[in-house]
Amino acid sequence: MYGHQNMNALPAIPQYIARSRGARLWDVDGNEYVDLMCSWGPVILGHGDPVVEEAAERQRRQGDCLNGPAPIMVELAEAMVATVADADWAMFAKNGTDATTMCCTIARAATGRKMILVAEGAYHGAAPWCTPFPAGVTAADRANLLQFQFNDIASIRAAAGEHADDVAAIIVSPFRHDAGFDSELVDPTFAKDVRAYCDEIGAALILDDVRAGFRLHDGGSWEPLGVQVDLTPWSKSIANGYALAAVTGTDRYRDAAGGIFVTGSFWMGAVDMAAGLATITELASRDAVSRMRDLGQQLRTGILGGATRWGFDVHYTGPAQMPNLLFANDSDYALSVAFTAEAQARGVYVHPKHNWFVSAAMTDADLDMALTGLDGAFGALRARYPQP
Amino acid sequence: MYGHQNMNALPAIPQYIARSRGARLWDVDGNEYVDLMCSWGPVILGHGDPVVEEAAERQRRQGDCLNGPAPIMVELAEAMVATVADADWAMFAKNGTDATTMCCTIARAATGRKMILVAEGAYHGAAPWCTPFPAGVTAADRANLLQFQFNDIASIRAAAGEHADDVAAIIVSPFRHDAGFDSELVDPTFAKDVRAYCDEIGAALILDDVRAGFRLHDGGSWEPLGVQVDLTPWSKSIANGYALAAVTGTDRYRDAAGGIFVTGSFWMGAVDMAAGLATITELASRDAVSRMRDLGQQLRTGILGGATRWGFDVHYTGPAQMPNLLFANDSDYALSVAFTAEAQARGVYVHPKHNWFVSAAMTDADLDMALTGLDGAFGALRARYPQP
């Protein structure tokens, strides 16, 4: 197993999944789960959402991978521009990594500069320039990166340092969601300071909304802060599991975006775009973000109650819709892994090192099943690790 | 429009496609075409092939983008390994660029070296290290590339030069298919010499079969030459238009492939894999390569006859299934573009600068329509450019 799926290579996490529906899935051994991973983010309206599937099927009957795009590309671009405040245009691709890489390339083309500032430990994809593990990566792949600390504007000034006039962009996640660490919400002052610093030095601000996009807000994740960003990579949830990524940007970066050469054999695939348009439309009409936030808050309340009841010191961090559960004094993740195994055994699909995802498809029954299973997991964990 | 689709931004090439079926497609204005571009390669059994669609739909009813792969991934990997002589394992991705980049990363991880030899002008994708246009690309992105000339083993030795013990891989296309140039078949001696040179210096031989894979041969494109390759990137035609890419390799590179971190949110998508498995199976059971070769040979005979009849000196190069038509003394492509416009006006979808693709779905009626339209295009071109 490779990539993030390799993080599943732990006892009691099922490797192969047979089928899914709504907020439930079944592994190849027939075990049923309430899904709190949502395919690592893409599934936002629920597995096999009927409205999205119908839109995809309608396009599929016409054609998918064609000699040029189908008209749906224009409709989808217009929907992205209408939905995201900082989007004056949109381009489409297949991977989140395509989109983050494109943003860097566009920023470099626009500024004629080469350096990119990246938060230490942040995940922006799995190309050689950004993959978190160095096998097969050369020094040249990282030669134009400078590292800062999330939520620390002084570290950005220090990282740019003498290179400030050669910085093409600062790329930052809407909140710190590094796998294996507590999540950290963005300090609104930091967000505003990053914007101001980009303006000061003439660099682009790239908000990497690949993981969080459309789960925290109907538009870009920093829109509620009133912080304008220049370029945004999107992927994961924008087409409810169909393979779609996007880049949106402001007019200032339009010419640069039009001047770079990026492409892929399937980037014009019309079915994925139809699914994307339906997803964006349904997210709004169902007020899905509010529903996910509400479900996430109930989940947090229930889990923190269970942890207290069973006497566990947990770190439950991140936004309600994308919670991250770690245990105190658990640097080898032994408690996390054991808890995950107990949760999976009780029909709750969670992960020991990566943030979870709540979908809008969760019913109250799904939430009950999740909370019951997780409470049972805490109990079983306590039996295995008796209190001193 | 961006990427290769930008090469469509020419008079009389329709930009937006409404629908497709078999070897035909229709633009948004309702014009019907015989398709000789096959969506730039992906469509190999024909648009909307019923067997592939049925396999995809069967998987779709179970689930697509899941928390882990579906069992279809194992079946597909086994089919790739059974079909391709030099494949001991397979990994899957979404873009041809993902696959070419992965091969370089695997070769670097395996050898602990950094340099990659690339043929001048060859297309291996659209990431910063390989995109054919330099906007937004930095010198560091290309710092570890050395260039050689296709079919020229001496140029490989010269390019490696003093770096020979730091060469991780040589990446080469099965034939030279650079857009805008005459195609050039591989000299079998060159292929054998490249293999021997890789063995001599301890580098991996990467055969970039993204564009030609499964159109020239049921296995790898150099299998008929008896030349073993180490790593092969695949994409385009392996799933008849569904978004799938793959890397296959030999046992020697298995550990390195397992040790790199590459991933994408949709790389485990089960529907695309089901389409891939059905495509590979159907290609064999329909003897599709022979059919495409036969169609391509009839096309070549007809087109060369038309060119002679109308007095045009054309360069009709490349394998029969992937022909490339350019005109002599046409460095600004004026004749090519005018010919394409006349062909499109007669219902034949071809391209003025990029090789074409023949699909196995072409019927004799499709071939007749193509030949009639292209002959008419030569005639109309002669009317616009009277012989001196």
C-alpha cells in the first residue's frame, strides 16, 4: 500500500472496502462502519449521493473524456467564481497536488521570482517538491523553499529574510492539520498579517484549501476572516468523491495562469465536472456546512464526555467538522492505535493519526452509532490500560 | 484554454464537444465528426464502449472513492502484471505526469543518484520538471536533467559524460512523437544500446508508454524488440477514457517503489480501475491492436493516395495507429492548419500539429467517411493553394 493509504497499515484498520452508501461503508469481510473518514475528505454529501450521481450519469450519457471540454466546464467555472469570493477565474485538474503545484507555478510566472514559503510540517501534496518523505527526492526539488512556523508571523519575516524580494508566494493551510500532531486553528491576526506581508513584499498568498475546502465555509476557508487570498488550490470534497481538482485566483493572476503550460489527459473529463457542479450546488441548497458543523459539535461533546467518563486525557483539536483525536503522553500513538482498533471493532471508522471528516450525510442514527461505538472503545481501552 | 487543449485554439477546430459514441463525436453546434484524435489518446475501444461502461457501472453501484482501495485494485494490478512482460508489480495514479514523475522518483530512490537523461523535445508531462513551456519554471526544476537526441546512442554517452555514475535513469519514448515534428520510429539497435548502456552505468531504463501504450502492442511498446525495460509509466488509453495512470516495474525496483511517498485523493478510485480492467481484457479479446494497425494502414494508404492525387508533398510518419501528418515546406503550419480546417468542415476530426490516434471502434463506414473527407480536404486545399 502506498501514500496516505499506507497510514492504514495498522492492526484492525480494514485495508479493502467493498461498498459504501451515505455515511456507512462495508469492508470486504462484510463489517459495517459509520464513516468518519469520508475517503480522507472527498466524500462530503455522503457516499453515492443520489443528486450528484444523477448529474454525473446525465453527463456520462453524453460523453466524458472528449477531444475538448464539454460545456459543463464553463458552468462549473462560473459556479466556482460565484461561490468563492476571491475567485475571478477557475482552472481544473485531477489531484490536489496538481492544484498546489499549479499555484506555485502561476505565482512564479506572475512575479518572475522563485522562492516559496511553506509552513514546516505542512502537507501540500506528494510531488517531489512537497512530499513529506524524502525517498527519491533531490536537494534541487526543495532548493526554492523556505520554512516558517504556522501562526507565527515573525517566523515568516525571518524565513523570507534576505530573499524577500525573490519570494513568489507564501502557501499556507487554513488551519494547521499536520498528520500526527494536534490541529491548530488559525489566529485571525496571523492571517491578516500574512496578507499584509505578501502585499509588502509583492508575493502571492496561496491558501491551500485542498483538505478543508467547502467543509468550513461555502467559499474559501479564510473568507469569514475577511482575508483575501490570491490563489486557492481545491480538490478532495469539491466533487463528492469524483476525481476533480481546481485552482481559483484573482484577476491579478489571470494572465500568469493563462500563460503556464499545465495539462493532463483527463483534466477535461466532463463527468467529474458534472459531479463537481452538482456538489457545489447541493452544498449550498442543503446548508451542508451548518449541518456538518452541528454534527461535529455533537460528536465533540459526546467524545469529550466519554473521554472524561473513562478517565482519558485526550487532545480533541481542529474544527468540529474535521476533528483530530490524539491522547496525551502518547508519542508512539499506542493509545491512538488501540483506540482506533476498538472503534473499528464497534463499527466506527476513524483514524489514529490523521484528522477525521464529518459528512453532511450523517443521520442522527449514524451519530448515535458513532458515539455509542466510540464510548465503547474508550471503555475497552480502559480495560486494556487500567488506571494506576 | 490551457495545456494541450490550447493547441486546439485554431480556426475551425471546435473547442467544446457535446457528445460522443464509438468513433464519432458531435460538437456543441451539432456537427458530427469521425474521431481521429480519440480524446488525445485515451479512447481506444471507442467512446462509451458498452463493455467498459458496464464494468464501470457495476463497480459504481458498490462504491468508487472509498477509505481504502476496493478489491478491483488487486485484480487490475494482476492483469497489468499478466499483460506486460516487464511488469512484476503495478501502482496506480491519475495523470500521465504522475506516472512519469513516479518513475523518476523510484529510480532515484533505488539508485541513490539524481540525474535523469531526457530526449531533447520529448514530452513527458506537464509538471515543472518536464512541461514543454518554461513559464513559472525555475532552474532548480531542471537542474538534474541531461539531454540526448532520440535514436542517437552516442548522444546519450555524451550527455551522461562525467555524470555517468550519478545517472538514476534514462527516460525515453517508444518512438519519437514530439508535437509539431515528424514522428520517428525507434531504431531497434538504439533500443538495445540504451538497455546495454543503462546496465553499464547502473541506471534504470524508463520507457514512457503514456501516449503509445496498448496501441502498438498488447504489452509494453518495446516488447516486440526484445528489449526489457525497468519502469514504465502508463496512462491515456489504459481505461478507455476513465482517469487512470499506472507505473509498472521489475522486481529490482519493487522496494524503491514501495518506499517513496506518492498519493492522491482519488488514486484508489475503484470505478476508473474497473474501467481499466475491462479495457485491458477487451483489448486482448478483440485483438484490438491488430484491428487498429489494419485501420491505420488503410488510412495511410488512402491519405498518401489523396496527397499524391492532389499534388501535395506530405510527411506521413509514425506507426499506422498513431499517424502524424505534416506538409513539406510548411514551417509555420499554414498548410496543416488549413488542411485541418477543411477536414473538420467535412466531418473528420484531426489535428494540425499533434499525432492522431486510431481507435478499435472505427467501422469500415467510419474509415470511408474519414478517407472521403480527407480527400475532399486535399482538394479544397489545392483550390486555395493552386499549383504553380
